[in-house]
Amino acid sequence: MKHLVLLMALAASACNSEPREGAASPEPREPNEVLVTQAPKSSAPLVLPMPKDQAELDRMILAGYTPHGNHLHPPGVKKCPLAQEGSEAVM
């Protein structure tokens, strides 16, 4: 019981004391500061060659790839970078 009273008194005095200088908190960063440790993300190719195996082509189409002429486009590509005018849409 004496230990409990002593422990409570020690805890109460620790809460009222100011933080030590040796335990400094890290300096706040500016919001616009960019971390240098992040690696640049690589993007997937926008054009893939048409596979020679029909079964592999079927699997790629089921995975969301779009056949377009003699090549494939991954899911999410809306325009073909190989189009002459750049206005040819991928459907």
C-alpha cells in the first residue's frame, strides 16, 4: 500500500514538470517538403505486342486488355500513342 501511494505521488509530480531539453521533439516539416527517399513510380507500357498464342490472348482480354489493330492496350488506356493523328480512340 505504501508503494502505491509513493508511485502515485511520483506520477503526479512527473505530469506537472516541464519537458527536459534532452528529449526535444523533432522539428516540424513544411507541408511542401518532398521526401527524397521515395522512388519514382514506373508506369506500365501503353502498347503491348499481340501474343501469338490464342489462349494467352484470351486470358489477356479477360484481364482487361483491349485489342487494337496488331497490338494490345492495358486497362485504362483511352488513346493509342501509335495513332498517326492521335485522335484514334481505343475501344
